[in-house]
Amino acid sequence: MASDFLSVIHPSDPATKRGEGATQRVLPVLPVRDTVLFPHAVLPLTVGRESSIQLIQSLGEEKTIVVVAQRDARMDSPQPSDLHTIGTLATVHKVVKMPNQSLFVFTEGTERVKLGEFSQIEPFMTASIEPVADVQPAKGSELEALLRNVHSEFQAIVTASPTLSDELQTIALNIEEPGRLVDFIASSLPFLATTDKQELLETPDVGARLERINKHLAKELEVQQLRNKIQSEVQDQVQQSQRDYYLREQLKAIQKELGEMDEGQKDIEELRQKIENAGMPEDTKKEAVKELNRLSRMSPMAADYSLTRNYIEWLAVLPWAKSSGQEVDIVKAKEILDEDHYDLKKVKDRILDYLSVRRLKPDMKGPILCFVGPPGVGKTSLGRSIARSLGRKFQRISLGGMHDEAELRGHRRTYIGALPGQIIQNLRRAETNDPVFMLDEIDKLGRDFRGDPSSALLEILDPEQNNTFRDNYLDVQFDLSKVLFICTANMLDPIPEPLRDRMEIIDLSGYTEEEKRHIAFRYLIPRQIKENGIQPDNIDFPEESIGYIVRHYTREAGVRKLEQLIGTVCRKQARRIAEGNPEKLVVTKEIIQEFLGGIKVRVDTEIAERTQRAGVAVGLAWTPAGGDILFIEANRMKGKGGFTMTGQIGEVMQESMQAALTWVRSNSKMLGLDEDFTKEIDLHIHVPAGAIPKDGPSAGVTMATTLVSLLTDKPVHPLTAMTGEITLSGNVLPVGGIKEKFLAAKRAGVKDVILPAENRQNVEEDLTPDQIDGVTIHYASRIEDVLAVALPKDEGEKHHDEEIREEVLAHADA
């Protein structure tokens, strides 16, 4: 026992204390750490403390000491209060001096004693002692049962324990006294804590001592059984694993002899066959075979097994050499395009040109078409029609809000959960290497710390480079040159210039009222009738009703809102039918106002009303959602020549206002104004809808017309709109977005449009005679030309303008 012990018996000190009829012996006290000596037990002790060594060395012939456990084993110099009050009287049989100057002492306990008064502390402790007699239990069946139980439990523990000698069972069976049996068992069990042993030592009642040792034995027996169970289970698992391994090796040998393969080998051979049939380029096939050979040497339990297998599967299932292989039929393609889309002549001609070249040169590199136009004009559906006319698969990726470059190029295989990019994933779904691939909303790509997807598209959308496209996950080249890429965007400005340079831009502007009516009757109404579960016989849309919805409930370039409104009317009819009213519904103006609410758009009457006074002109603006009209108003007041500009306008429009005012002041004499007309007045020019930011170089002529109208007190002709930039010398400069602006003017009910003379070519190329019908276009190269068209020349023209306004307003009220 690696414990330090203190005092031992005094030599032959006859000192005694006489009490009331009893003699108390005074003996040396040896404190011990983490050790309890029981009566009739032999215990070797290592004595190392100086006081304890002196105690042992002072023993005479009587070699009797009291062994007492310390309350706290960490105390190096215990005092009487640090010792338990119950100890064991012991005889020292042998003392061996160790090389490290400590003593090895063999002691044998004789009886329990209680410490009395301490008569000496230094150099070692001595104290009077008083024997503690055992209290024997009454004999009977209960005591017999308890003894047998203790015997059987102790026997079971000794049998199951590899550290306890089997002789302990025999010794325990030969002990007849219950108290001595408990002391023997307690001293023999290494798992009992010091506190538990001290508690047993301090229990004179033998019956209580038996019950306590019985509880300790029962607890230890349960722990030992659980431990043996765990050990057995672990051993069984190890044996099972070894058995499975041995059987697997035997199975491999048997299968090898029979020429058969296990599941793992079958899997490897299937992958090998897929690689052979995939039609990969030689370099790619070499890489795939290399990875497959590596996989065949791997254990299925290896961490990289599933990752490597997934990689090989991706290589094996991609359409390396599988094309649609259909012959291009130009006549059929034209029929499909005309069937699916109304008008769009320029777009259809470009597609048919591509198909014609494809027919003559099947290995041509696919062009990159980019459809640019406002929402709802049919950009995405046009891509589906192209795929149908080509007989190819159609795949679509929405790029709106995409920030991570890896979404397109894929993640490297070293990342957890790595996958190929969207390009490769969609090619796998298409199962051909020449699908029609639509990249929607390319103008809404994001860019942050994760990368710039638009830069990744530079390679994907370049016909000269994409034949060697390399996905980060695959890390091998894939030929994308056969893919027909089609991009869509609402506006070109956000698209980076290098990316825009790789694409062929095709503009899809908005539709006129007439075109919207045709689209509604050909596509929108049949589709909404079908989607809302009603029959064509249950509802009727007269042509004037569709025109009414287009004119007074939508103000869009496309037809998406129009289709929603038609769907609303169809749902109302579906509800009427469900409520038991199956009568056919004829959609009149009154029905439209009942189902859709009051008129939402009064643009034609708004123009007539607002241009009644001088100082108001109508401009034309381009927006991402198509074209729109723009009112510009001016007013004057008494002042000192101040000029105010409002309406949340940008720097370009502010400069146009300043240029317009400068031209008016420099040409005041020609306009019939005083040269110093600004001396006593302040001018204020305003663009309504101040919550909407406005900017762009196309409102100069409108601002000049507004100022001249105000200062000459001549209201602008009703239903007249204009666009163009102005120089200080009065020249009218060309602007962009002519088609969108013109269509916006026509939707608003404008009858006269003033355009820069240099934009005549845009009108001839982009607008059809049907679109121009009903609108007079005036071309102007100087601001004087604009004023001549926009402002009345005399009172007769003013009176005629008033009649036109009254007619428009009266028609609207009707």
C-alpha cells in the first residue's frame, strides 16, 4: 500500500489510566492514508513520515500499536482532530528497512478500539484506547439467509474477477462468526472505498454490518455482470467482423474459380461499360479509366469511395457524343414560329436564317442570341418555340440574383457536397449535347466576394472558346459549341461590355393595341379559358371589349397584365357556373367594370386635359418595361430671373433644361419676346411623378417647347408628343429607343409624333406600316421645326385644337 502511516506501539510503557472500574491502555497511534485495517486481517504498510518512522523504531517487545485512518488523506501532519475515532489494535510482526529510508511494516489487526484522550503529540501520537465489542445478532432464519446471500454473492464476485484469488472463497466458507466474516470480506474487496470500509469498521452491530456488506456485494455483482456483458458484446462484434472478412475472402476465391463477380465488381464493370459507350474524347476517357481503376482498388468503406464513384458516374452519363440528330425542316420551323407567336417578324427571320445555315452546315458553331425587351413580350416562350422548331430539348436557367460563379462552373471535388455547375447539370438532364439553352434574366446577375458569374459566362457564351469548356468539378473539357444559347434581358446597360460583345442582340419591343388584340384572341383567351376549367361556349369576348381592357386597364409593353385580367374575367365566370348559373357570358364594358373595377388608365383624355393650358408638353421616354409618355410643365411668376427645376431629375435632364432656356433667351426676338423677359419673372420647370427618378438625353426638345408655349401663351396641339435632344444652337439630335417610345405614344392615344430627322431610318427598319397607321410622324432637324408642328400658328388653329379636345373628352365620357 503506497500510503504513509504514523504512530506505532510504544515500547513496554506500563502507563495506564484507571477509570470507573476499568483500565485504559495508552498506545502509540499510527495515522494511515486511504487504508482501513480490519481485525484479524494482515496488512503491509509503508511508513515514510518522520514521526511514523520514529514510532516504529521506538517499539519494544510489546509491538502493539493503534492503526487509525485519516479523515483527509492529503494531510501530511495530521492532528488528533484529523483522525477517525474508531481504529484497529494491531500487532507489528516484521519491519523491513527500504533503500529510500522508509520502512515496510507487516501488521495484523486484533480488535476494534476507540481512541480516548491523547497523551502525546510529538514526536508521535499516543492515546488511551477503549475496546469496542461486537454486538451479536439474534440467531434465526433471517440471519442464516443473510449469511448465505453474502456467501453466494462473494463467491460469484471472486469467480468472475480475474484479480481475486479463488482461495478467498474457501477461507470465507470456513469462517463461522458473522462479524469476522464481514471484516474478512471487507478487507478482501479492492473496489470498496475507504469511507465504506471505515463505515463498516465503525459499525459494532454485526447484523447491520452484514446488511451493509450485502448491499455493497450486490452492487458490485451488478456492475461486474454489466461489464462482462459489454465485454462479451465487443468480443462478439470483433469475432463477427473477423468471420465476415474470412467468409468474404472465401467467397471471392470461390467466385474467381467459378468466373463470377460480387456486387462491387459488377458495379465496377457496369461503370466501365458506361465509359466505353459514352463516346468520350480520348483524354477524358483516359481520366475516367484512371479514376475507375483507382476505385476498383478501394474498399467500399473508404471515405473517398462514394466521392470517386459519383465523379465517374457524372463522366459516364454526360452526352459527350449524343446529339438530337434531327433534320432541319425550314418550312415546318416557320409554321411553328408563326403558330406560337404573333408578329415578331424580325426575330423570326433571324431564327430562320440560323436554321437555314444549320441545314447547309450541320457542324456550325451555335450563335449566342440575346432577346432584349420589356417583361411580357414573349422572350422565354420564344426560346421554347425555337427548341420545338429545331426538334431539340429545351433547358432553362434563371440567372436573376445569381452571385456565385460556382453555380455555373461547379465546385471543386475537394469541397464537401461538390457538384458540377448548372451548365453541366442541365446537359445531363437534356441527354443531348445540342439542346436549346436559355439563360434568363442575364441583366440581373449579381457580383460579390463569391465571384463574378458574368465573367464565367464569357467562356460559356463565346463560340470560339466554349468548345473547350472546363467545369471545376469534372476538370475535363466539354464541347459546348453545339449548344444553341439564348439569353434574355430587360435592358442592356447592366450587361458588361465584354459579355454583350459575344451576343447577337435582338430587340423585342412592345405591342400596339391592335397587336395585343390579335394576341389575346389567338393565344391568351383560349389559354385562360382552358386553365380556368370553363368551355369556349360559356364565355364570349367581343373585339371591342378586349380593346377596352387594353386601352383602359393596362399600360404595359407586353401582354402579361392583359392575360392576368382576362384570367380574372374567366375566373368570375367559373364562379358563376359553380354557383348554378351556366348561362353564356358576353363580356361587355359594363361586365368589365363590374369584374375589374373602374377604369384604371385615362392617358388619352389626360393628354387632352393637361395640354389645355400653355406651358405643358408631352415627351416620350424609354424604360426597362418599354416606352412611356412624360409630361413636362412650366410656369412663371414675378421675380428676378430665377430658374427652378424639380421632379427628381438627373444631371442630364437638368442640363437639357438649362440648354433649352439658353436657346429660348438667345432667340427671344425671333419668338416675339422681349430680350430681357427674364428680368422681372422667375421660371419653374417641373416633371411630375416626382417620386420616380428620371434621367436621359431625350427630353431637350420637349423642355424647349414647354418654355416657348408658356412664354408665348400658346397651348401645345392636343394629342401631340415628341422626343429628341437639343443643342445650344437649336439642332435636334437623334435619340434611342424609337420603337418603344413610338408604341408608348400610340398606346396613349397620340396622333402626332415629332422625332429627330436622323431617326427616320430607325422608323423605317423597326416599325411596320400597321404600327404606324393612325399616327402622323413629323421629322425635325431644328427646334424651329418642332415648334412649327407643336404650337398653333394663329387663333384659328387654337380654336381647332379646342374642338379636338372637347371631342376627345366627350368620347371618353361616352
